[in-house]
Amino acid sequence: MCLCWCNPCSIRWIRGWLNNMSSYHLTEGLFLYPTPSGAYYAVASNEMDKPRQFIRQMLLQPTTKALTLENLQLLTGIDDAEKCMELLHHCQKLGWVQGLNEELTYPADQLDKILPDMLSTITENGKVLLADMEGFYLASHGFPHEVAEELSALSAEIATVHARRSGVLVNNLGQASQAWAIVDVFGNSQMGFWPLFIGKNRFVLVISGVPHFNQPEFVSLVWALAIRYAAKAS
């Protein structure tokens, strides 16, 4: 048999050569949780696939689910055990899911109280806001009120332009990302507009400078928004 171990590990992969079938063994005592890159992938687009659906289901749970076959089948929507664990292994290899040693509960405080602190961790210079699809900001950190209002309105206008021209961007140019940025002469983002698709809502993170999406607070941010907006809509 061939045994391989990948970190961060939530699954052990064993391939049996005798019957040419792959078998998977789950590590006990872990709790499923998206990584920052997994959380970003889950909400960066509304184009649905199995990994995105799996991670979104994780983000709809008020507490992290224990790593069991029954919970995997519930979260993936796949009854076949082998296919279910193949999807988990695929997401693990891409660094989209992780196994935690302790159960976590979603940030249950009021959003207007917790969003500013969460937002402040994902920007290099402390200037960031979260806008809704109507062009109003839900929370802001580092921007004056008037500037936050104008940037939120601009984020909605950019979304309209992108929706109108997305066919050319995706089909002709192969640009699947829906994020836009104002860049300097070297191509570095000075002001970025990063959409988050949660339930039927399209939010936009407006970030001054380089975004820091690789923070655990980003997962908490997406989780809190998913429980508040996607769970109630489902």
C-alpha cells in the first residue's frame, strides 16, 4: 500500500493496489473548517461547483462539524462515501479545508460591533470597508465617512460595468476574477474592490493597498456574513 500524509491534515489517503481501488481513512477527533483561501474561493464567485458548495455548507453551520463520514455526506451532498472523501481530499490538497483540534462557534455578536475589528486585520494600512450591492457601506475602518460613502457607491457602479462586460472578460480574455483595482505605475493595487457572493447578496470589500486575506479573521468575517445572510435566505 501507498500512504501519503498532507498538512494541514484532515484525511489520510491509502490506496490499495490489489483491487485497484482507493480507500480513505478519516482522522478522528478533528473539526472541519475552511482555510482563508478556501473561504475566499467559496465566496469569490456565484459559479457553483462541488468544492464551492461544500465549503459554503461548512460556512452555514453555527458550529464546526466533527470530521465524520456522516457529516461529510451532509456537507457535500454526496451519498457515495468514496466520492465524498475524494472531494475532501481534493479540497485538502488545494489548501481549502483544515482540521481543527477544537470545536469553534461562529461570531454571534452583532455585525456592527464585530465587523470593524475583523476588517482592520485584512488590510496593510487599516483602510477598508464592506459595502452592499446597493452601494451603501455596512462597516468601515480607517476611511472618513464621506470617503466611505463615495467608495461604496463606486463599488456598486463597478459591479454594474462588470456585469455588462463579463462576457468579454471571461469568454474572450479568460479573466474569471470579478475583482477590480486602481493600480499604480507598477501594477500594484492602490484601491481594490473585491466582491463576496453570500446567499443572494453581493458584498464588496473595498481595500486600500494590498489585501491580507490570509488571516483567520477573514474566515470569521465570511462565516459571520454567511450565517447572517445566506442561512436566513436558505
